Amino acid sequence: QVQLVESGGGLVQAGGSLRLSCAASGRFRYINDMAWYRQAPGLQRELVAAISNGGSTNYADSVKGRFTISRDNAKNTVYLQMNSLKPEDTAVYYCNADIRTFLGQRDYWGQGTQVTVSS
């Protein structure tokens, strides 16, 4: 059973920072792309940042220059460093990973972690 477990969300004032972590556990062969998505109330889930197995990254325009995605392949973990946070960054943040198991390949999602930025 593959699981993605997130941590690091919370309440922070505007201008502050948070670091999210997401660790994959269980039996699998390898992890391809990993990403962070977010969903604010009443809005669709949107891609925040993604990182390939080789380290290539891409970001939503709204977070460029403020957020940094990284990964530690030895720990099967992806991180999202969020700086200069704004109230509009408030959302539930979800980890996503494209994982090849011994039964096939599919997307997995974490349970979500709440990030609240106060003005």
C-alpha cells in the first residue's frame, strides 16, 4: 500500500514562511514526477509546483520567486518552501506523485494539509 503523508501546514502571518513535506511510503519501484497542488474554498484544485525525478521544476505564475520545490530521492520526499506568503495562498495543499509500483503506474495523493495566511 503506497501512501503519501504530508506535514508542515499551519497558520502564519502575511510575509511569513512555511515548509511543507511529503513522504512516500510502502512498496514501489520508483517515483517519477512529484508535485504540490492547492485548493481554496470554492475554487478548483490548481498546480502550485512540480519537480521531475531529475530535478526539473515548474511553477504557477502566482508563486514564482516565492515558493521553491525540491526533493530528496533517497528519502522519497518532496518539499515546498513557501516564503513571502500572502493571504491568497490560503488553501489546502496536496502532495501528488506519479509512482510505479509492482502492479502498475498511477498518481497518488496525500491527505492534504491546511495553510492559512492571515493579513
